[in-house]
Amino acid sequence: MIEQPEPDYRVPWPNKIARAFIKPLFCGIFHLLANIKITGHENIPFRQPYLAVINHVSTFDPPFFLALWPEMIEAMGASDIWKRPGQAQLVRLYHAIPVHRGEYDRVVFDRILSILASGRPLLLAPEGGRSHQEGMQRARPGVAYIVERAQVPVIPVGIVGTTDNFIKKAMRGERRLLEMRIGKPLVLPSLEGKGNERRESRQRNADLVMQHIAGLLPRSYRGVYTETAVEP
């Protein structure tokens, strides 16, 4: 059971209409610019609440994921995206959730719980921002805190090929391979202790999520989780 579920979360109908156009449009763009490979569809618990978690190399990861993910999913993003021309309009049309990095926002957190309590899946990048390089950075503990409260499975997803130079190469006619590797659902261990002990337990769970993502990725993408990656 999700702890203290909020009233049903609903996507406003104008955003539903916008999503109906945005998703196939970007799907077509990515297929036009690159070769696409998706594996692990069978690991998605369709029409159920879960956290889909990805490695975050560049700006292209979230739109690639949202366009190619086989069911509609809610999304979070760093609040500074809402100030960038073009990107701001897209995230507003999609009805994404702005998050201030490194800050606890009760309203945002309640909205996240409401999404999951309503039976909807949610996309999250545990690193908290783009790495701008293939290698993964260490996760922030937020993903473990959400799972602790919402009690939903985690779906690790490895994204390969969406580096910062993706568009430049595509414009030169170089069709790169973009991959989405979907891992098996992960149930995180229960947290223990209080205070610092509990915070350390959350960080271990966040690291565990990243280790499972790392196991789906080539070695050059694993970064700080190179030696601890959990192979599928």
C-alpha cells in the first residue's frame, strides 16, 4: 500500500491532447535520425505504478525515453528546464514536474506520491542531472526515499548513444545506434535505523538502483559504478 495516498492524480485534457501529438512526433524524429534498438519490453509491468529509472548523459535522454517508452508515463525534470526557450514549452505541454535539485519540496513530493497512488508510472533520473559524459555519476538518495514511501517496484533502464554530440552527428548523416535496455523489476531492501543510519541506508538503496542500471550498460558508461555493476 502506498503511504497516505493523495486524491487521484489527473493529467489536464489539453496536456493529454498535446501528448498524443508530441509522443509520435518525437518517435518519428528519433527513427529518422538514428537506428533504434529496444530490448526488455517483457520487464515492464504495464498499467501499474512503478519508477522507471535511467542514466542521464544528455538533454536527449528524457525525450528519447518518453517518445519510445511503450506506455504513457509521467516525468520529472530539473526546474531550470522551465526557463529554457523551446524546452520550457515542451515540458509544460507534456505536464512534467519541475524539481529543484538538492531541495526538499513537500508539494512536489506529494504530487509524486499522488501519481504513483493513482496507478501511474513515473520517470526519474537518480543522478539528479546530466553527466555530459558517458560515465555515470553517483545517485542522489531521492529515488530510495520515494520508493520507501510509495512501495513501488523500480524498473532500471540503460540508455546508450544519446551523447551531447548526437544531433551534430545526425545532421552530418551519421545514423547512430540509440538503445534502450530495460531491466527486470527491482524491489529495494527495507530501510533500517534512524537519522544518519537511515540516510546511509537510503544512499545504499540508491546506489543499488544505479548498479542495476550500470549492469545494462557498456563498461564505458558505468562510471563510478564500474566495479559494482549488477549484471542482468
